[in-house]
Amino acid sequence: MANFKPRFLSEPQLRRHEECAVENAKMADCWSGEQALFLTFNFSEQYKCRQYTLMPSLQMDIMTPVDKPTWPSSVDDDKKPLRQHCRRTIRMLEGTKCNKKVRPEPWYIRVDSNQTFELYSDDAMKKAQGIIDELSADYAAMCVVTHDIRHTTRALEIFDMKLPAKAVLVDLIKVLEHQTRDDGVPEELAAYTDDNIAVRNGRYDRKAGVSGGRLGMPYIRLLEIVGPAAEAHRRDFQKAEKEDTALKRIAGRLRNG
């Protein structure tokens, strides 16, 4: 009994646990909403080399409730709203001063529910904001999910986008950390986390230098896993906090004999 050394959480660890719990709660609230859409931003900045200039690109992945979901096949089916995914890609064109014959022309293509636009800078920004405004008008709640707040903020700046006041920003990395603290990373996400997530002392962060392709690290696969699981993990922090308090009381009693 004298050799018992309880392991309790430090104040910084508790604060981190609470931060992650808050993000998970926001995710749970959004995922349970019947009129909530999820939106992600991946982008690439302008890149110049000797022979050409690669203009900024923006990829918006949009997950919305299905308008007419099929009736559940059994009473055990998940009653949460079904969702569908679509993508909007906007590529800026360089408005060069050269001969119009060699100047790139605006371009548009639609494949199923996915749309791609190539537009000059001003029109590209207007298109991006127009998509945001249209989504905001169509859905009661907007959840913007990100793996890096700075990355998302930069995308908004480059394309001059303004989010509506009702938009909720959710840190996917903190949600993942919260949900996997006790049981580890789900097998279906192992390859994703190995490639994209750095873990130090139980704290998750985006791996430095990881791009996941020209437009950045993917979100949707992670969202598809942690979104439905968020509600089941809503009270994990309260449980951990109670256990930590109990351990500290035990430690105090042992120290005081």
C-alpha cells in the first residue's frame, strides 16, 4: 500500500482535455442537427517559378443532409440524419497583360454533384463568397471543420470569404484526440493518422510539412468517423475529471498517513 503511486492529470493536461471536450461537444451538436451542413476548406497559395505562375486554388467539401432519405431498414438503424457529399473547386486564373489569344479563358465543368470553376481573381472570390451565402441561406446551421485554424483562416483571407455569424468552427484534431484518448485510433483511421497526425505525450497535432496533395490534408474521411461518434463521447471529460479528483484524494490520504 505504501508503494501505491496514483497517476493523476496535471493542470495543463486537464485544460487540454477540456478544450478537446468542448470541440467534441460542438461536433455532437452539429452532427445531430437535421438542418446542419458541414463545410471544409483546402487550398493552395500562389506559387511562382521561372516559367509559370501557379495561381491559388480552393477546394470546398460540403456535407449536407439528404433531402429525402430512405426509410430505415430496421429499428436498429441510426436515426441521425443521412448526409451526402459534394465538392466545389475554384481555381484562379492569372489575368496577364499579354495578347488575349494566349490569355487563359474562364472554364466550368460539372461531374455529378461536383463542380469546378476556373475564373479570374475577382470572379473567383465572388464565386467563393456566393457559395457560402447560398449554403447559409439554405441551411439553419453551418459547421466549418478544420485540422488547422491558421490554414482555414488563410483560405478565407486569400479568397476574401466571410462566414455567416451562425457558422461554428470545429477543430477535427482535438475531436479525434478526445474520442481516442481511452481506446486508441479506430482501425479505419490508422493509415490516415499515421500519415497526417503527430502525437506527443498524448497530444495530437498536424504533422509539420504534411500536405496530403497540392490542396492540403483531407478532411472528409475523418469527419465521417468522428462525426457520428461525437455524441457517445460527450461525457468523457466529466468522467476523467471525476476519476482524477478521486485519485488526488487518495494520494492526499496516502501522503498524510
